Amino acid sequence: MKVLIVEDEKLKRITLEDDLRDAGYQTAAFASPVSALAVLAQEPFDVAITDLRMPGMDGLEFMARARELRPETKIILITAYGTLDTAMKALSLGAYDYVTKPFSTEELLPTLNKIRAEKTADFDQGEEAPAVRYGCCQMVGASKAMVEVFRRIDECIASDSTVLLTGETGTGKDIAACVVHHNSARSKGPFVKVSCASLSKEIIESELFGHEKGAFTSASREKIGRFEYANKGTIFLDEIDDTTSELQVKLLRAIAEQVFERVGSSVPIRVDVRVIAATKVDLREQAEKGLFRRDLFYRLNVMPVYLPPLRERRSDIPLFINHFLKNPDGTKCNIRIDPIAMDVLNSYSWPGNVRELKNLIERLKNTKGEGVATLFDLPEEIRFISLATIEKGTSTFYDTINAV
């Protein structure tokens, strides 16, 4: 569980941070409320422990701003002025609890353990309905990053323009494409997927546009291409950055004019197809370097949607785990993730993104079957990397903020 500490007195700040780390909590500590808010805006914390009296901004103002940024973060107030009025005001404004100076870290642990237990209980209840969108092609998320994704996808659904999905491998670009098609005005038409990276340059033109009999040595019969199959519907061109410049010229015409010729023919074929393209690289940068046709990039980039990596939306990790723990019939399998294992999963960088997390949960379902999944049920590479991150405690970003 991640704890944010805001305390302007250096000795008390360092002592509390060290004690909480020893108790198994992941911590980040700041002398300045402004610096703490800057970090809270970038990433979620389960708990924020803040002093009441600090220069520049008091604890109540910090709490108000923190709740605007992260309503889910629990606030614990530290005060040396522990009157009943101050405590009641803090609680009425949304504080989870308060402690009065002087206090020992042991006095805080029962409250933190209670929050951790509540967090685990909420996770086990599986209340994910607000975080799962778009019916059969489900997208999961409740983070700020995903709220923006949902907003952009809703715009794509209402439009018939070309869509460009950008994001790292495993971020769900294929699901986003499915969502746009099946919720658009073209939902009754075909949805044709093409993986540009999996097709060799010798056959991809024929796959996309078809060919006539005898067009090349192995063309023993006429072949209809994917663009023709997608007529009145949507074609999804995944990994479009892997196409050759020669094919990009023909794609540009097919997208812009909705016209193409089969290989070995000069007869134009007209279609009505919406194009959704996806790329794992920055196509604008590729176009500026001359590695991708600039005119095709601008034709594709009408409705851009960026799918963030999982490390930029860590608050969605428990939602995904809960979602993936469900059986095909919608029931939940009898596996629970214990709090320490959850902390490790939240700390891991997930280079394979959502796909990697899904595969891990599938592995746990097959190997664990039921019961509580602990730290030792996780793969070694995830345990060791994540525990090293937790042990380090604060990142370079935190150190930089504190140095300002």
C-alpha cells in the first residue's frame, strides 16, 4: 500500500518514513505540501499523512486539494493542537482519521492496517461496473488517463472518420478498434482485421486489395481482398507502421478516394470502408524522419486516440485483476490476492502492459486454482523487480521534487 507523507520537520519526516517502510508500506515523503500535491497529481496513493501546521499551506488546505486530485486517497491528519474542534472539523471535511503529537508510529499502524483491510475487502467485492465499458468489447479503467481515453473513443463512435490508435504493445488497441466499430453506425457491417506485421511484403498487397487469376505465379484463381470484404463496415489495420512505402502509396489512395485495383487488374473497385489504424510507434516522428509517408500519416491522424501503458494508470491494476479473475460465465474464481502481493503487482512496471497482466492472472488461475495468492505465487521476475522498487522507496522524480 502506498503512503504519502507531508511533514515539514525533517527528523519527524525521516523517522515516520523509515518506520512505515519497515512495516511494509511503500512511502514517499515531502517537506512541502506543494511538492506532495505535484506528485499526487501524477500518481495515486492509498493514504496521505499530513501535518496540520506547515508554512505556506496548512493540512486542511492540503487535504481539500488532495481530495480534488484523488478522492479515493484516505487522509490522516497530524496535529499538535489536538482540540476536539480541530479534530471534528478535519473529520467533517473528509479526513479519515487524526493523531495528536507527540505520537509513535505504532499508534498509526492500526489505522493503516484498517485501510489496507478495507482496500482488500473492496477489491474482493468485485464492484467494477463503473470501470467496465462498451458491452461485448470491454474496456476496463477508472483512472484519469482512461477517462480521457473513453471520451475520445466516444467521439470516434459518433464519427465516421479515420481513427489512429497509438500505444505500446499490449495496451488494448485491438479492443479499442473493436469498441469503435461495434458501437458505431457501421456496427451491422463487417469488421475486418489485418495484422500488417504478420504479412510479408510479397503478399500483403494481395491480401488487402485482392488479385486476378494469373496475376503472379501462384495466383491460380481470383482473390477478393480485405478492403472488399470490409465494404459497408470497418477495416482495422494493426501495426500499420510495418508497411512499406510502396504499399503506403496505395493505402493512401484507398483511404482517401475509397478506390483501388486488384493486383493484376486496371479496373477500379469502389468501396465504402471506414479505416481504423494502430501503431506502436510515434508515427508523426516517423513521418518527420522520412520513415513513414507524411501524407498518409495526416490522412490517418484524423481522430487520434492514445492508449496509455499500464504504468501510467496503476490505479486500474486492481480493476483489471478483478476483471480477469472472472470466469467465462461471469462468476468469479476462488482466488484472492493478498495485500503484499497486491503491493508488488502495483509496483511492477508491466512492460507487456495489460496483456502481460492478463497472462499472469490466467497462470494463477491454472496453477493456484483457489485460495489466497501470495508473493511466492508470483513469477520471480515480477517479485524481484517490484520488491527492489519498493525497497528503494522513492524515485528520482521524488528526489528532484524535494530538491527544488
